[in-house]
Amino acid sequence: MTEEILELYQFEACPFCSKVRQKFTELGVDFIARSVDPNDRTRVENVSGQTGVPVLVDPNTDRVMPESDDIVEYLEENYG
């Protein structure tokens, strides 16, 4: 079974998003960075039900997860 690519809804300048992107790089996990307009967070709200970033979408486990620390822990446990 082929794994689908993870998605990260994020802002480039967000330090919490940067922390998650660094973890992806550290683990060598491919992902798609979905840029969210800081002035229009409708896109991330439609996916997660909330407006904060980062938000991880893992189509392999049907998980949608906010909060950088939780995302980093999830990536380590599931993709590390």
C-alpha cells in the first residue's frame, strides 16, 4: 500500500509552523505545505474547524491535528 503525502497548513513566518517543518525535514518525511493567508483563514478553518496554524492532515490515518507540539510528537511516533 502506498502512503499518501501529509499536508501542513501553515504560514511561512510562523515560528510554530517552522518547528513542524523542521521536524518533517529531520525525519525525511515528504509533505505538502499549504500556505494559509494570515488575513483569511477560511481555508484552514474548512479543514480543521479552527483558525490556528499549524494544522497537520494525515490522509493515511484520517487525522487532522492542530498544535505544533502535538504534531511534532505525532510525527516522531508515527514517522520517526
